[in-house]
Amino acid sequence: MKRRGSMEKLDRRIQPGERLLSLDAFRGLTMILLISSSFGLYYLKDHAIFGAFAVQFTHHQWNGIYFWDLIQPFFMFIVGVAMPFSFFKRWERGEAWGESLKHVIRRSLTLLFLGVLLHCWYSRAYVWELWNVLSQLSVTYLVAFLLMKKSIRTQLIVSFAILLGNYILYRFLPVYGPDGPWMKDANFGAFMDNILMGKINNGGGWVAINIIGSSAHTIWGVVAGLVLMSDKPEMKKFRTLALAGIIGVVLGLLLDPVTPIIKRICTSSFILISGGWALLALSFFYWLVDIKGIKRWTYPVLVVGMNSIFIYMFVNLLGGWANDFVGIFTKPIVEPLGLFGKILDKNFVLMFYWYICWWLYKRNIFIRI
């Protein structure tokens, strides 16, 4: 009898309704960070004592990396980790690959629409802008799906080809400014923004073509998901993910002199170091929650993670209203407290967001796209 391929064996193991609690907890905590407005800690970034800590809750201005620069890569990576669990369950139920592809295309178009909608909302006018994380996820999600049934080796080769291609486009296309290929607002990414949108992100330096590099994050998430689904011993899975994470962080640091670590244009070194940290974070959550069984703490973050896209859209569309509404009740408390009051105010608003998620969770209302 012929031995079935590794993908088929993985397909057989997925049980309907199966969830990985560590992944849900990782997703929930990442979403809390995304909607937290840095817990207001950025107000302390110039503080003589707490500034070195508080600055980690802001984005690095250019060449370098802070903790806050990891949140968006975590989000892209987590989407990838969840994909094998979701799609192998569909295929176990008999869904054809073509039907799954239609689902992915519909979801990608919805993510793109929501991303563009947010930019229109920010501008209070129709604009064609693609800098939002949802717009980028619409592409990386599709790319990762198209590779998901390939071997892990093939997926890794493609992901590193993406890193190499990203480097070549920035380094060798003669479209950059006089200070070299990594110059803010005068690089390959800015050149592509002018083609795609007829404008650049002046001042911020963010570029839409980050979808190239971010695709590697989502692909690595899929590979991590396949590792977690395998029949290897739990500690071997943990060590595999942790070792891969350490290698990614070290390689990113070593590449910095060649291709600087810059989140805003998603350089190859940044992709490696942030992907490495994502793998390390996932391995830690897996060890803590699924291996050691330390689960009680997860409830507050699961509440948010179960409605991740909804709360992200709510915060970005109605965050101003939420601040005003919460302020009706909290201003008498926070205003006399000065700087500490500003920080406290952001956390009161975060508690309001959490309450909305809790209200939905208790009623089994989970909004999907």
C-alpha cells in the first residue's frame, strides 16, 4: 500500500471545532495591544526616568526597532498560524480547494475594502490609500493560502525568495534619492506609492509595498501552524519554534549593516527580526498555555481575540466617539491628575472596548468576514 503524503496526514488530524488555546490567547493579547493606544505610555517617552521604557510603546522613527514595531507583524503572523487549522477542517468536511479559493478571494476583497474604507474615514473624503494593515493583509492572506498545500520546504524557499527580492528591489532599482536606497520618502517603496496611489506618506515614511515583506510573516505563520498540527512531541514543537525564532532574530541583527532594520519600509532585516520575535512569542504561549496548562489568565484576552476584526474596525471608526463618551464619566477623575491622568484616560477607554467585546462574547456573538 502506498504511503500517503504529509499533507494528507495533517488533514486527517484536524478535528471539527478544534482550537489551540495558546494561539487564541496570543491573538487576543495582540489585539489588546493594537487597540490600546499604547496604554497611554507614549506620554512618558520624554520622561527622565521612565522614558527609556515608554519609548518602546512608540514606533521607531527610522533605522531601529522598538517593541511597538512588532505588533503589526504579530498580527500578520497570527493570521497565518490559524490558516491550516481552519482550512484543513474545511477540507476534512469535503470542501474542494476551488471553493476554499473562492472564500479566500472574497475575504481578501473584503479586507481590502475595509482597509480603504478606514482611510476614507480618516480623511473624511474618498481617497485611494493602501497603507492600512487590513489592505496589506488582503494580499498576504491570499499569497499564504496559495502556498499552504505545498511542502514546508517550498514555503520556506518562497519566503526567503521574497526577502531576497525585497532587498534587490530596494537596493538596485535606480529610483531612490541621493542618500541611498534606504532614504525616507525617496526609496523603492515611495516610488511604488506614487504609481499605486499617486502620492506618498509624507513624514511618516510608510509604504504600501510592505505587502511584499509582510507576505513572509503570514507564510511563516502557516508553517508554524503546520508544525503545531504535526504529531511531534509537544516539547519538540516548542523547541522547533523557539529555535527558528532565535535564528530569525540573530539573522535580522546580523543583516542590519547590509539592509538596515526599518519597519516603515519593511526591509528584509526587519522582516527577519520581527518574524523571529513572532515565532518566539508563539512558542512561549504554546509552552505556557498548552504544555504547562497555565490557562486561567487567558480569559480577558480571549474575549477580545474572538472578535478581532470587529473591535479593530470599531476602534478605528468610532474611537473618537468612544473617547468623548468615556470622558463624560472620567474627566472629573483624570483631569486633576495631570500626566498620570492622561495615561489613566487611555486605559479607561480600553476598558470600554473590552466591555464591548465581553458583551458580545457572553452572547456568543462572533463577527466574521
